[in-house]
Amino acid sequence: MATRWDPALVDDELLELSLSLGDPAKDLVILAEGNASKRLDDDAIVIKTSGSYLSRVTSADFVVTEIEAIMAVVDDESATQADLSAILDAGEHGGAPRKASIETLVHAAVHSIAPAVYVAHTHPTPVVALLASVHAATTFDEWVYSDEAVVIGQPLFVPYAEPGLALGRIFAKALRTAVDERGEAPSLILLGNHGLVARANTAEAAEAITLMAVKGAKIRLAALSAGGVVGLGKDTVDHYFLREDMTERRQRLAGM
């Protein structure tokens, strides 16, 4: 079985990250939106189950699934949504069905193509507002303030696709292309009309990237309402990354 239920493998860090992302005051998700995962080893991740609320998850609300098995479905053009559902299903345990989130494909793609310890996927209102606008594909092309550049780096935009196999495939293709072209993986991935994905090697950094993206979205929305966005410019940001103090700050805040 590619997906199994094993609450003993869910550690406090993943639980704390999930509960923090689900905090209603942060407006990152609502109801059962969003999910978080942690890499266990080279071929397994722990991820939230479908229908579980991040705001009140327990170790029982996670399953363990195999990265390679998920990616085999993503890369098989003949695979169907039914094939995916079978892979994600861990069966019934404790009187409840345990099935990995439909967005497990996004997490598996990150852990396969651009490995990180943590992946956090949320739907913050101001971020989704921009990603549902005419500015979606370009709104994060240029940084608007220094800490955004330091913590987030250069994001990747992925056009909208229906959650499930369609999203998993377009997401994996875009991430592979970005890694090949840039020589490094993005910390922040923006999903058109959907939300964001943060990848990091610590739970703290995954949340920091998420929260910084939210602040950046709020600033852009306010600037657009005031007549338009004026970014920092590539030369200014390039200079930041040459400064030793900025490099240290990025390592501390974003774990990169």
C-alpha cells in the first residue's frame, strides 16, 4: 500500500506548523483548506488527510505516503483520477476513512524534484486575490521591499489547473523547468487562482515564507489601489544578495 496511517510518525514540529497555518487570525486557510507535509526519508512524506481542518489537526489526521508511487501516477499520462484516489487511500482506521489530501501531488513533486524537509500549502485571501486578477502571472515578478527579496527569493508562477492530476502534472513540469533554468529551486510557488506553496528545511522558515508572501500581496494590493506598483528593480535586489549580512539574514529567516 503506497499510503498508510501511522500517527506515531507525526512529530510535534509538523503538528505545530499545521496548527499555526490554520490559525483563523492569520487568514491563510479556512475550513479544510491547505495542507502541510514533512519528508521522512528519501521516499516518504507525512501529509494531512483530506477533509481535516489545519486549525485543529492531531496526529490522527495525517498519513504517510510514498513519493515515488505518487510521482509514477503524475508522470503516467494514461493514469486516471481513480488511479490517484487508490494511491492516496490508507483505508479506514479508528472508525474514520484516512486518505491523503488531493494536493499531495504538489507536495510529492516538491519532495521529488526540489527536496525540502517541509512543504506548506495555503490559500491566503490577499494572495489569492492577486492570483485571481489580471496581474496574476506577473504580480510577483519584481520585489517591492527588501525583506521580501531576502526571505522569498524569486517565486515561480504556475497557471491554474484543476486540483488533482491536472495540477500535479502542470506543477511538476513547471518546477522541473524552473530548477533546470535557474539552477536552484524556488522557495515560493504561486498557483494561479488557487494559493501558494512554500518549501523550506525548517517549519519556522516554511511559515516565514508564507507570511512574507501575504505581506507582499497586501502591499501590492494597496499600491495598485493607489495608482500602481513601483518595484525595487533588479540591480537593487542583486546588490542585496552580494551583501554578507543579507545572506546571513536569508539563511536565518528562510533557512536558505
